[in-house]
Amino acid sequence: MRVVVIGGGIVGCSSAYYLAKRGAEVVVCERSNVGAGSTERSAGGIRAQFSTPVNVALSRASMRVWNRFEEEFDADISHRRSGYLFLARDEASADELAETVAMQNERGVQSELLTPEEAREVCPGLRADLFRAATYSPNDGFADPHLALQAFATRAREVGADIRTGVEVTGVPGDSTGIEGVETTDGPLDADFVVNAAGPWASRVAAMADLDLPISPERRQMAVIAPETPVAESVPLTIDLDTGSYFRPEREGAALVGGHFGGDTTADPNAYDRTTDLDWTVGAVEKAAEWTTYFGPESEIRRGWAGLYAVTPDHHPIIEETIPGFVNAVGFSGHGFQHAPATGQLVTELVFDGEASLVDISMLDSDRFAEGRTVDERNVA
Ligand SMILES: Cc1cc2nc3c(=O)[nH]c(=O)nc-3n(C[C@H](O)[C@H](O)[C@H](O)COP(=O)(O)OP(=O)(O)OC[C@H]3O[C@@H](n4cnc5c(N)ncnc54)[C@H](O)[C@@H]3O)c2cc1C
């Protein structure tokens, strides 16, 4: 089985690893270098606290890999389980959190509903009086995206995948009955299957196969802040769901601060500003200062960066064999880092078995948008 994977981000490298491990002859075409896309710009968050069953299932399947990753891949990826804490300010959001926890618990996730005072016990700098409810899971956390991606790429090569950098896919010859391979800047490659794992470029790659996928590249920023009051490493990744403001501990008391505060952030993946805007950074710190006690006026901005989410209208990915031999694993919004282990296995099942069994991905097809079958993921930042 010859498979060409388009994209050397974490989805492409995870897919290459599981495909090659199962015996496929895999070539990864990466237009730039491994990690040049969104993966290395991610916050590295790993959590099971999603609001839809399919995202919870993708998380559960991925966390089975993340939780033994360091042994299986013999790599330190700085995986820390300090939990995720979601906060709701109004009654409607609090009710949604309660429903979400019940759904998660039914699926084996050890999340719990907390009062604001209980939430302050896990996040001591929280201004509890602003909130009505919280949910917390101690098994959530984060890992270093660079180290995790390199570990997938290294292991993929060890099991036989050929990862070619500086090779751009420029065409996907074939038609709606099947594909023949890819055209690249390094010449054509025949393939039985082509996997689109092009992250924010995914709709452009899909268009090469005459597919119109609703995936929008949207710029998101992050900043590393030295807060006036250090953030202990035991503090969870904490999200104020009603404003979109979030932060998590970085090393030595620093914090990674993020959030999307509205406005059109659609960007061209080939030409967007990868640095942070000072206005956004100041605004993000001010927002975090409004609901916690960490970010007082003596806080300092250390550095920041911008990357792209590949956003679908319902914040769920598309994982399917859309036309015979052409598999899409795209549109992960803000969750593609953590869901990459499950996705690589699902892509492998689609290629070898013609159907997925690890997770029921029947609602992750591309027709759902036109047919009005979308369900929105609510726990997004
Ligand atoms: C600020 C920020 C914070 C985030 N935080 C989190 C988080 O906490 N947790 C989480 O799970 N996710 C998070 N994400 C999302 C996560 O980073 C992405 O969902 C994930 O990295 C997507 O991986 P990917 O492999 O699909 O794409 P990418 O990493 O973007 O890789 C795609 C690759 O395809 C290559 N490519 C594109 N077109 C072609 C072509 N024609 N030929 C060859 N190669 C091509 C690109 O060069 C690129 O390297 C965050 C993202 C951002 C921007």
C-alpha cells in the first residue's frame, strides 16, 4: 500500500507513524520543514473536557497514547497533568457545564462540577466571586508540542516512513472516482491513498482534488508573561468560557496567556504576521487580570507568537475518505495537537480497513455542513 501524506505537522507525522507501523509504504511531503505549520505554535493542551461525545471519544483514544507516550516513544515531552479548569459566569453557562460533566462522566471522564470556592482551591489566584460554576479534571494537562512532534517524526522514520521536507504538493491528479497520486515540486508520486494533513492549508489542498471544504485559517495569539504573582506549576489550564480568556503555568512562575476576543482573524497561511500585536497582548493580560489576582501591574511581557487554527463551522474536524483514495484529516480548530494520536490511528484504519473502528467518526464527514447535521463544540477558546 503506497500512501502519500501531505503535511509534516503532528497530524501528518502521527498518520505516517501508524500507517508505516501497519506496513504501508509512506512518503510525507512537507513544503517547508517538520513543524512549520500550527503544531509548534500550539499551547500543547491535552484534555478530555469537551462538550460533544465525539470530541470526548477522540480525547479518550488520544489520551491512552499520551499517557504512555514517554515510554512508547522513549521521549520526554514534558507532559504535565495539572488539569483543566473551565469557568462559567452566568446561569446558562453554568447549566451547560453541568450537562457537559454528566455526558463526560457517562463516558468515563473523571471531570467534576465545582463551586467557585472549590475552584479557587485548585487555582488559588481565582476571583471566585465572579463565577457561578466550574468544571475540573485532574487528568487533563499539556505537553511540549515541539518535542511531541519530533518524537512522532523520529518514530515514523524508524518504522520506515520517508519524510521529505522542502517538497510541496502542487496537484492531486484523478477525479471523483479515485486519485492517482500527487504532483509535487520534486516530481510526481504515485499512490494508492493520499492523506490531506495540511492544517491551515487544508482547504487549498482539498481544492486540488476538486473538493470545497469549509476550513478557515484563523490567526490566534499567545504570550508568555512573567506575572506579578508567580503561577504555580500545579495550577490548571484555566479558561473563562464567557470571555474566552485563558492561561496556564509555564516554567518558573511564568504563564502562557491566550484567548480570542472577537473580530475577523482570517489569514493567508503563506503570508500572516507570526508575531503578537502589542494591543492584543496588553488586552489579553488585562482580561486575565480582571478574573485572577496573578497579573497585577508589575507583570511583564516576555515574548509571544501567533499561529493559525484551521477552523470549521462547528469546531469539529473532518476525518473521512472523501473520494476513493483521498483521506482528509483536517479542520481541527484548536484541538489538533491533542487529537493527533487518535487521528493517526483513524487514518490508518480508513486506509487499511475502509472504515474507522477506534472512534465512531460518522459525524465527522464533510457533507454534514451542507446537510445541516452539525453540532457545535462549546468548550473552545
Ligand atoms: C495559538 C495556538 C494555540 C493552540 N493550542 C492548542 C492546544 O492547546 N491544544 C491542541 O490540541 N491544539 C492547539 N492548537 C491547534 C493545533 O496547533 C493544531 O490543531 C494542530 O497543530 C494541527 O496540526 P496539523 O498537523 O493538522 O497542521 P500543521 O501543524 O499546520 O501542519 C500542516 C503542515 O502541512 C504543510 N503543508 C501545507 N500545504 C502543503 C502542501 N501543499 N505540500 C506539502 N506540505 C504542505 C505545512 O507546511 C505544515 O507544516 C493551537 C493552535 C494555535 C495557533
